[in-house]
Amino acid sequence: VPAATSCGLPSTMAVALWATLLLCAADFCLGGYTPPTKYLIVSNAKNGSIGYVRLSREGNLSEVTVLIDRDLVHPQGIAVDQKRQLLLIADSELRKVVSYGLTVHEDGTLGVDEQTPVAEDISSRWVAVDGPGNVFFTDEDNSKVWKISAEQVL
């Protein structure tokens, strides 16, 4: 067992941490660990749609699957709030930043619920979300970046 004080943690905590790392490493080596599925979500601003591909561990891509093909005009900015499972989209022609509840189905496909406005009457091409869920987006007409707190985003 490595010296428990070398990382500055109390000895019981360091030993528990070391044991946990060994268990995780053993699970990985024995094939017990399955990494999460990763997705690449893309916009097609030309036809107003959002799609995705599944990324495999081997680097292979699936075919593009359409996720949203209505109620958007020129989607450009995309962000995902993993904590609340929201897909955020900035659409400059729609003049909105909108959100969709994002779901991963048992078969690995993605799904969304209805569109919810986050900001309206704004020409935005960029949207981002931070760890706590605050949403940031551009206002091109006024050369500003706006923030909506996590508590205000549904």
C-alpha cells in the first residue's frame, strides 16, 4: 500500500481512494467497465435541422440521424447542458435561443421534447452553457453577450 500521507489526504481517505482506483482499474481490465456512448450533435443551418452521429470507441461514425427537422430556420449555435439534459440552440433567423429536453433512449438513439424559448427577439449565432447551467449567448444587433442564470432556464 502506498504511503497514505503522500497526497496530503487523511490516511483513511487516501487508502479508500487507492482501493477505489484499483477496483476501477480491475473492472476496466476485466471488461466490466463500459464507457458512456458519445454523440456528435450537428446543425444544418441551410435546411434548418439538427442531427447527430454516435461515436464508437474504435472511432467509427454512425450515419447522421435527424434529431430536429421542424420549427428551426437557421440554427447555428449548439450547446448541451448535461446536468439538466437540455439541448440549447441559437437560431439567428428565428431570432431566438431555444431549448429542448434531451433523452437517450435504451437503444442508444437520441430524442427531444418540445421547443422552449430561452431568449426571444434576438439575433444570436452562438450559445454556451457552464457547469452550473448558466446560459450565455450573443446579441449580434447590439454587440453584446447575455447571460441567463441557471434558475431562469427551464
